[in-house]
Amino acid sequence: MLVVACHLTACPECRHRTEIVEALGGVLLEQLPAAQLTENCLPETLSRLDAPPPASEHRPPPAPPAWAPEPLHRYRLGHWCWIGPGIRQIVVVRKGRSATSARLLWIAAGSALPEHGHSGMELACVLHGSLVDERGRFAAGDFAEADRELRHRPVAGPESECICLVAIDGPLLFAGPAGRLFQSLLRF
Ligand code: ZN
């Protein structure tokens, strides 16, 4: 959802479609018979939501970087970690110890992620710069979806570094010793 929310901040067309779907959802909800809610319904529901990391009481959170769209502002982003030549990452959210996660990738201009396949779904939104792979070029705000069918080697455009938000629900599949080293640095 975080990747989609970031894309929506940059794409009026998808925002418009979302508004239509939400309006339709509202109409359908209004037609449903009312259900009895238990007393604990609201606190239980709230406790299931992903809570952002607690902000320090004394220090105001640092100002979000210019490339970070509004949906990312509720997350305290750590430091960029080196994971390969010209590649850094910040893990934004992660489900337990599994590979299911949303992470920010920083790729130097002209650098590439090693070629990989996908064991599940990969959703990405380019936040800064551009990314080119076997499917074409993705500019800031563009949304890209990959699945088990796709193997690709994303390359940052030559004009600037590329920053993108990527959500995956299974480990990426890298080949060869160098790929497996990269996989361990990604901490899947
Ligand atoms: Zn991929």
C-alpha cells in the first residue's frame, strides 16, 4: 500500500481512478445491512494497524528529504546502508524476519542492480531520477510491477542517482556467487 500511496501523490490519473473506486466502495458499503460492533472493536482494529516507529518525545523528527512523498513522512528513515558498488538501501518496514518488506534503494547514475528474478510480487515507485530495465524507462512518480515471470536488470538513468521505493513479498532471486553475496547484503 505504501508504494501505491507514493505513486498516487505523483499521478493525477490514478488518483482520479482511486477516487472513483472509493466512491463505488462507499455506495456498496451503504447498501450492506448494519452489523453489531463489539465494545473492543475499535481498539482491536487500531492495534492491528502497522504503527510507525515511535518518535522521540524530546527531539523533533528530522525534516523529510525533498524526494520523499507525503506517505513516507510518518516513517523515521534511518541511514543509507551500502549494499554494493553504487547501491545503498534503507529498510522502511519489514514483516518479522521474512523478506516481505518495503525498502528504499539508492542507485548511482548509470549503476545497475544485479540481474534477478522474483519469488513473489515486486512493486516499485521511482521517487527521484529514472530507472531503465527490459520493460522500458520509469521516471519519477512511475509505478512498476514485476512478478515471477520477469527477470530484469534495473539500471539508473545517466542524468542523476535514482531513488525508488520497492515492496516485495518474497526474496529476489539472484544468480551466481556475486548475486548471492548481494542477496545476503540485502538481508533477505
Ligand atoms: Zn526486480
